[in-house]
Amino acid sequence: MTSLICGSLAFDTIMSFGGRFSEALLADQLHKINVAFLVPSLRREFGGCAGNIAYNLKLLNGDPLIMATIGQDGAPYLERLDQLSISRRCVRTIGTSYTAQAFITTDADNNQITAFHPGAMALSHQNRIADAGAVKLAIVAPDGRDGMLQHAKDCAELNVPFIFDPGQGLPMFSGTELEHFIELATYVAVNDYEAELLTERTGLTLENIAQRVSALVVTRGEQGAEIFTGGQRIDIPCVSVDQVIDPTGCGDAFRAGMLYGLSRDMDWTTIGRLSSLMGAIKIGHQGGQNHAPSVAEIEERFHKEFGYRF
């Protein structure tokens, strides 16, 4: 039940700003922004959408296969994948580039400002889906622009069902390109902001998009998620948490729940609930890959939240 995860591997430098961005940005001065944020807290994490999704899928005892590109400085990430027993046979090293780097600053309201250097990720189109061998399911997550286009095309041609997860890469594509992704995809997963941008650029409503795929999933943070499938909308509640520590990687944890559920032919209500739970577990920890519950602990919390076992 291998799930192919096409997306970025990156090093995340994560900083915390104790104030609010809104208090530092003047509405009438946005045309000449020159601000600095004091960030007393700083740490470096393993990240990237593919890395985060694979990490969470492995927590569920899934079988993730990462397809990504790293740079000349990527050896620590390869070692980490080995330690986690996550296959790296489809991870290509680009010796003339650095691994993708994200610099993320989070304010007191959990708003984020991110600067991102793509590095080796820009050459992800050098990877081919056919090289992965037999896979049951794939996800095309944020990656190099050409790579996302190539991998979606490859999946469609090879009849590999896949989730289109444009994420922060969505602004790279025109409305026509986004509509083509939707036509090729089996599922689409976006957050509420991305959903608005997707409908604006394509001219399609959420209902229009849902009619073209097996399911459209829209996450809405603390308001839970919506799954549009079979002409119906399934509302998924947000799983409550004791403390919100860091939202970085919550969407990736949610996607891992989707992959796990889809690969095991679960119903959409259960898939949505498991995905919501994975996001809640992640948000209680710093970084995208520092939470480490056992499968038994995840199963028990699911049972406690929803009254049955997945």
C-alpha cells in the first residue's frame, strides 16, 4: 500500500515574534514596507511538504515513498530518512544547488510570514513517476512549478489516482493551469484561503470543482474541514487541543491522514476525522516533525474523540 509523495524536502528556520504583524504594518504604508521583527526564539527543523507528510504517514504505520530533490547540503536529511525507515530511493541529489530553505516567522495570533528559497526543488521535474514502480496512490504537493506539472501529468498517464495539493505553490499557476490540474486529479485538498484563490483564478465554484473530482477537501483551521463528495458536503469537526504551540505542518499532517485513509478504503467521514486528529496532534508540538505518538496512542485518541476505532 505504498503512497507516493511528490513534494519538497526543506530545512525550516522557524522564528517566533511575540507581537502581532497587524500592529507593525500600517494600512496606508503598505506600498513602502520596511519593518523588522524581533524574534527571540529560533530553531532549525527538518521540513518540506513531502518530508512532513511522509513523517506523519509513517506514524500511522503507512508506507510513504518520497519523490523529491535535495541539494549539496542534504546529507543530514537523507540520514534522518534512514533513521525513520522512510525510503529515499526516489530522492534525487542536485549537487549544484542547496536544499530548499524556508524561513518562517509566526506572530502571537499564529499568523505566518514565510520567505522561501527553492534551491534544488526547482529541478524536481527531473524525477519521473514511472521510476517509483508500483504505487496505489500519490499526492502532488507543493514543489517546483515544472515538477508539479510533470508529476500530475505522469500520474494521469499511468492511471495513478492522486491528490492535488497546491498549497503555497498555488500562486505559481494560472487559472487555466489550475483547471488542468483539477481535470487530471482524483482529489483536491486546499485550505480556506487557497480555496478562495482557486475559485477566483479558475472561475469555478467549490461545487464546480467537486463535480470534477472524487472529492474536494477544504480545511478551515479551528472551524474544522469540509469534504465535498458524491454531491454532498461532509462537515468534519476540529479536534480540540490543550494548547496551540505551532501551526507549521498541520496541513501536511492532515494530508497524511487522507493518504492513510484512502489507501485503506475508509469512508470519507472517517478519513476526515483521522486527518483532523493528525493535524491536532501536530499543532501541539513545535516544528513539522517533532511529535511522535505511537499508533496505539493515535487509535486511542481517535476512539476517545469519535466513539469508534478506525
